[in-house]
Amino acid sequence: MSELVLRGGTILTIDPQHRVLSGDVACKDGAIIQVGGSYTPTTSDYQIVDCAGTLVMPGLVQAHVHTVQTLARGRADDLELMDWLRGVIWPYEGSLDAEAAGAAGELACAELLLGGTTAILDMATVHHTDEIFRAAERSGIRATIGKAMMDAPDTPASLRESTASSLAESDKLIKRWHGAADDRLRYAYAPRFVLSCTDELLREVGVQSKARGVRIHTHASENRGEIELVRQRFGKDNIDVFADLGLLGDHVCIAHGVHLSAAERALLAKTGTHICHCPSSNLKLASGVCDVPALIAAGVSVAIGADGAPCNNNLDGFLELRLAALLHKHAHGPRTLPAPEVVKLATLGGAAALGLADKIGSLEVGKRGDVIAIDLSPLHQVPSSSPWSVVAYAAKACDVRHVAVDGRVVVRDRALQTLDVRTVRDRAVSAAKRLFP
Amino acid sequence: MSELVLRGGTILTIDPQHRVLSGDVACKDGAIIQVGGSYTPTTSDYQIVDCAGTLVMPGLVQAHVHTVQTLARGRADDLELMDWLRGVIWPYEGSLDAEAAGAAGELACAELLLGGTTAILDMATVHHTDEIFRAAERSGIRATIGKAMMDAPDTPASLRESTASSLAESDKLIKRWHGAADDRLRYAYAPRFVLSCTDELLREVGVQSKARGVRIHTHASENRGEIELVRQRFGKDNIDVFADLGLLGDHVCIAHGVHLSAAERALLAKTGTHICHCPSSNLKLASGVCDVPALIAAGVSVAIGADGAPCNNNLDGFLELRLAALLHKHAHGPRTLPAPEVVKLATLGGAAALGLADKIGSLEVGKRGDVIAIDLSPLHQVPSSSPWSVVAYAAKACDVRHVAVDGRVVVRDRALQTLDVRTVRDRAVSAAKRLFP
């Protein structure tokens, strides 16, 4: 299928002019070749998807998820971060075999695509990262994935690795997967957080990532307890530690950033480091509220993510987008993060965090065909007003009707085209039964 | 249809023992006669609804909505309360004719039922309240509705009424609708808020509501600007004003209560007055965060509501329930409002606020058959864990498969049985076009 026409929708381009158009979005060989107006296929090898009555927009980009955690959905409610990690998540990750990791990855990718998320920055666990890549490959999602790196002495035994093996395993995964599936899959180094890594590992990740042109995905400043432990070890805060170790830059995406000083925000902005805001997760783990308006005012690039199923408990980009739009207004005023701004965080902001700002995040000629069509007929969207308002406040993941990635239809009329949903469900349920007998 | 069997689900009863059962929920002549086990109909006049693979639970109860505002969805984003009221909502309400009010009411009731809300406490506008009752009657929802009372001198002309006519119109509506549709419809006096009413009206509402056994539904302490205006007029805060005017008690439900002192909370608890927490609305209008844990600790009865479409922009009980579960943890700790507690606010808490604690809010023999069945197969709920966690954190309005009110099926396999959705949509779109040309 070399041409794809998403026909006859209202098009929220999210281009620099914020244009709202009507008509077709056409893709050829995976790239967008026309936005708006009427497109006539130039070959006999084409597919037309009816988008009448839908809002056609770029797919959501989530810059912080843990697809491998999905089997622990609902198993870790009402806990604080360190209890959640030590009591449930690390034991869960340590108990995963390849089959369970693959089941979790497929389940997550399927949920994400059905809900209109077309690209993710994903942190796997220490082992079985090949299985996550395979799941992403099969599902058709665009994914930048990294194995979690954990070589600190107090890491639980089931996950602890040596510095050398952590780097060697990352090397192997880069060779195997970075640029795979026509560059739909990429690698990112994923040192879990400062506390799970030795200085040596963090320093080497900083050097290697620059040398190889591979991004870094990590966590920082999520929780006050974590920050206190970082201060005990380094005598300074996360972002200063990252600066010392060579871990800041436009190639770095840090999840959370809930408790940052003005100086840390300035350093993030100066270095071009990205922050991924995860509002549901931060609230559920009682971590706090990331001051997104202050980050934006300081010039920091911000994206949005659902984090993992055990701290959310969905992987729903629309839910996170809406919560981000609502959460900061009472502290900063009702005009804070208005609909267009928050919709851009969830699309262009995510694209920038993945290093793909030139390829995805808006519907513009030359970008990749990562496109979703939102059904405007459900009553919770009636009557329809501004497309920005629809996306920010009213639309839901279940309204997503069609999804294309790289110009290939992966969800059509709410049905996943790449994986059999019943098989995905059965595999996940069966793996979860082994893990939580 | 005298018997209804919701067959073969997992049953979250929300009874005093928090029992989770499996099997059938059976209703006869609108009342629940069996919960769990297998039920064999005793007459030939029965209906069986397959609930295998679903979670069967009491319908959600929203104790503060404005169905009449639904046509203004997406028309009042990013504004603070008083600007939102004066700039958009009052002009909108003032411009409504009977047809538009009816269209808004039908649209809202249909959205609510399709999303699993089976009962509401609804504030209409000053005029056309008959249309809202008719919409609720036709849709099959359980509704306690009141016309907004607005006799203060600075009320906009299109809504202002005399004290006498406000009371007389309420009287007429009580005679016509209180107890109608086999007691599915009830009346509640709805003085909009202190600032929109004269002291005389408020005092008379306090007297009349007790004399007639009719409830009161109002707003208070939503926004700091509003509180300041109340202080200027009375020299005291909302709840003290209500106490002076005879407007507190178990028959009163106050929406919001965002900014309350410890003394006000104690007075609410002592009098049995209900607070309806509207988390999305409070965040979107930048009003603040109602301290729900403090209210509960003080012994105040708390319910949940979506408020109106222009400040939400959905009428989705599951979205509000989840946000209520998340929003208070970072200030009070991760165990705050755990899943079972928040699910009870959205069911039993709402029932109490409507004065229907003995009739709805849980699945128990003798209560009315207000029951919903949530499809557990969507991938965002896989793997399933505790039913409480599913409802609090993972389930969505679009997962609601069947809905019964008073033992009558109003939604079956996600399709509304009482109104034609296409007609509801067309009527709403057409009315909205006249209002927002």
C-alpha cells in the first residue's frame, strides 16, 4: 500500500499557523504529501479511509511510559513511590520472564494505539528488552525503547547488573534495534534514576549517548524522599548531579521533575533537556504537582506521558492531556495551559522529547504519516466547538476511530489491524495469573 | 416487564460488608429482589440481560449537574468563575427558549445514562424547567431537579425574577413534578447561590423546604472572589450565612465547598449538610481544590458531580470519580481516598445527597433497580484486579455496557433504549447553531 488517503475530515494540523483545514490527509510511502483539500491517488496501490465526521490530527506522543509494567495494573494502588518501587514494581519486574515481558509489551502497545497514541518513549526493565521491541514492532507503534539500567549496590538482586554488563547489553540492543522497522524503532539509554546507578555507569551513558547519537531516558525529582536520598549521596539535587555527570542536553528526556528549583529549571532550559509531565502518576503516587507553567516560562521543553499502568491505571494520552490542562489552573489562573498549548505538549512536545520534531507531532507535508481520526459523534462531544477544546477537554481515548503510523493503518473503525486483540488479552491474563497467583 | 435479571456478572454490591459476589442481580417491579447466585424468573413477564464478563454495580449518582448548560460545551474555556458566569453562562441561559432547554436536557440525560450515571441532582435555569423535567422523564434517568432561583437586584435582566414569582414558579413545579414517574423525578429548591438571591428568598426557601419535605440544592464557597463578595454583603462566610437563613440540614446539598474554614466544616457536619465535590470544574475554573479529606474527617457527607458541560467539558461520573481519587493524595498521602472510599462517594455519597440513601447507591434487596454493567474486556482494564481498583482508576464511561433505572433497561449493549441518539444529537446541534451562530 503506497498511498493512504484519510478522506474528508476536519484537520487540526498543529502546524506553525495553527491551521484548521478540511478535506484529505494523504500519505505516500509513509510520508505526508498533502494536508487539506481533495487528493486523487496517483497509483493503483492506495487505500482510502473515510474520515467524515471525525477530527483528524497528529497522533499523541507519550514521552514516558513503562509498557513492561502493564501486567501489574491495579496491583499497586495507594502507595508512595519508594514503597511502590520496592514493595511491588521491582519484585514484579524481577519476576518477569520473556513471555510475560512480551505479553505486557503487546498489551500496552495495543492499548496505546487503540487510544490514539502513535509514538512512545518507553523504559523497559533490566531484562527481556528484545521482547518489548518485538511487541512494538508487531503492533506498528513508533517507539523509542531502552532497557532499564540498574547497577547500584542496593538494587534488588533479581534486577542488579554489573556496570559492564549493563553497558554491553545496551550496546547489543542498539545494534539490533536502533533504526529498525524503517526507523520506526529506536533505542534510548535508560538509566532508571540516579539512585539505581553508579556514577561510573551514569558518566559512561553520558559519553556513549553523545558518541552514538542515541537518546537518554530517565527519571528525576519525582518524590521528596528520592530527592533526599540523592542529596545524601551527592550533596546536591538531581539536575545538578546530571550536569556533573554529563547527562543534560537536547538528547535527554527526564520524567517527572515534580520538585525542581528555579536554578534547576534554568539549567534544563539552557541545556535543552526535556521534561515529561506525568500528572496522573504524580497524583496517584502522592509525589506532588510538577510546576509545568514555571517550566514553560523558564523555556523548558515539556512533553506528557502516562507512566506505567500500575501508577495510573491507564495508558491513555487523552486522559493525561486533559488532566494537564486542568491541574495547573488553580495555582496559575484559568488561562494557564489553554487548550492549544496543552494539545501541543501532547503532540509536538512529545515529538521534541523523542528527538523527532522534524518527523512527527504535526500534520505537515514531509512529516511521517502518524495520524489519528477522532469520532465527533459521541454525545459527550456534542455540540462540537473549537477543535482545540474538543481535544483538550472533551475527547476520550475511546473516541479514536482510525490510527495510522508511518502512513500505515494500524487501527480502523476502532479495530486493531496489527495484532489480534483477543490473543493479546488472553496472553496478558495468562501471564498475569502466573505472576499474581 | 415486571422482572429483570442482570445475569452472570461479578457484582460489586457496595453493601455494608463490601461484598463482591457473582451471579445475578434480579429486580421485580423496579426493586432489587436478589443479589448474587442464580435467579429463576417467577413470571412469564421477564427480561434477561447477559452480564458475563462485566462488573455489575450500582449506577453512579452525581449530586451536582446543570443539564441545561450542555449546549454551551466548549464555549467557555479558560475563564474564572465570575467571568464565566457573567460573560458566557448567564447570557447563554438568558437566551434559551423552551426548545433549546429541552434539547440541552435530553442531550445531557442521554450522555449521563450512556456513561453509567443513573441519578442526578440537577440545577436548571430560571425558566423552562418543565422542559428539563420532560427530558429526564423521557430519558429514564432518576433526577431531582430545581429551577434556578435568582431574584437579586444585580441579576442580569434576562434571568431576574421577583421573589414572589420565583417562589410561585417553584410551587407550580413541585405540584407538577415532585414524585412524578413513580417517584423517579423529584423537586429541589435551587437558589443559585447567596449572591443571586435576596435574604427574603433564601429565608423563605429554608422555611418552605422543611414544610414541604423538598430538598435544597445550591452552590457555595466555590471561588475566592465569590467569597469576598459574600463577606462584603454579610460580613461573614457562606456557611454562616446559610446557618442564619435556615439553609443547613440533611435536606441540603451544596456544590463545591472549595474554600471552607474548620468552623464551617464542623457546622456542615453538625447539621448533616451535604457537599458535592466537583473536581474537574473546580480545576478548570481555577477555583481551587476542595479539601475532601478534611470534610470527611470532620464528618461531612460528600458526593461527587461533573457540574456543567461548559466547565468540564463532559458529564462523566467515572472521570470525576478517578480525579477525586487522584487529586487529594499529594496533600494528604497516597492512602488518602483509597479506591473503596471514593467509589462509595460516587454511589452512596450521591444517594445520601439526594435523600435517597435508603433507595439507591448500593445493590441490596429492597433498593431500587438502578444498576450498571461495566465491560471488563477493553484492554485498558486488562488484566483485571480488584473491582474497587477497576472502578476507581481504570474504568471509563465508554465501558458501560448496560444500564437499568428502576429495574428498567435504559441502555443495552451501549445503545440508549429510551431516546433516539441521532435525534438527540441533531436537535442539540440545531439549537446550538441558533444560540452560537
